[in-house]
Amino acid sequence: MDKLCSVAEAISKIKDGSRIMIGGFGLRGSPDELIDELVDSKKKDLTVISNDLGSPNIGVGKLLTNGQIKALIGSHYNFNPDVSTQFNAGKIDVTLVPQGTLAESIRAAGAGIPAYYTKTSVGTTLEEGKEVKYFNGEKYVMEEAISADVAIIHAKKADKLGNLIFSKTARTFNPLMAMAAKYTIAEVDSIVDPGDLDPESVVVPHVYVNVIVLRSKK
């Protein structure tokens, strides 16, 4: 099954009010052309789940500049001061999640695990309002899995079935998000025929990928 489609067709699957996972770390491993199409689409009231929000009007930060985001779930917003400005103005909601907890919560969703316990955030304000439990005399905080309606991710290469491989640290959150969303769109640098990828190099199996788009700029 050939899953290749256009960027515009892929983004048309996203509806107003969707929960969207966006891969990348800073400006690396980010699905830039999918983000640009999402900006152009004017989809609104989005909940964006991502490690960070790029920089002001750069990368995924364009969605915030364009007023399309109603809520953020992520870890590292230091490089985009627009996040704190809009939060303080009451324009967006922000949920801060420790980076390792964010990764594990997304992984848990992909594995069908609804919640888990971690020592991260014990004794901090991030513990407030959450269930706690003691194991072997030590305190743990319960964290719920984080899922999404759609994930838009970036990979180095795909075959036409949607099997994905990544380039070193540009892998970032992309594989976890592919498994945790109901619908996954992968932007890739190149596409090959089924059988041309080394099976040992495949990180995301095709069953987690709904459509693939070929990046026009390498």
C-alpha cells in the first residue's frame, strides 16, 4: 500500500480543536513543511504537544505567532518568550512536563499504558493535585499517558509502506509520537520501494504511519 500524499492533503486531515503532537527538539528533527502547511491552513484552537515551541515565528513557533494554539503541553519553552507572554495574557494554557516524563508519558500511550509512577516532580509544584504512592518506603507521583489525535513527525527515509528510519539525534520524540497518536503523518527526506530498507534500521514500523509526505527541501 502506497501511503504517499501531498502536504496539503495530509494537513487537511487535521480539524480545528485537535490535539497534535509535533516532533523535534528545538529546530532539529522537526517536520518543517508540515508545520508551514498547518500555519497556512489556519486551523485553530489546537492543543500542541511538543518538547518545545521553537523560536518566535520560527518552526513550530509560527503556530503561536499565528494565534492557532489554545494550549501547550511540553517541557522547554525558554527559547520562545512568546509562550510566557501569551500565557500571562490569558491567551493560552500551558502544562509543563519534565522532559523525561514527557517522553515516558508519550511512550506509555503508544504502549497502551494509561498511567505510571515516577519519582520525577516529587516535592515540587508539579506534584500538586496528583496521586502519590509509596514503594519500598519512597514516594512516587502518578503520571497519566499523553496521547493525541494526530502526530506530525519527521524521518530521514521511508519506504512506500511507511516504515521509517531516522538520522541520529534528529530522531528526538518522533518515534514515540508516531505510536501515541490516532493518526500519524510522516514528513521524510526520501522514499524508497518496500524491501530497500535494512529491516534492522527500521525504528517505526509501517503500522504506526498513516501517510507520508516527501520533503521538497533537503
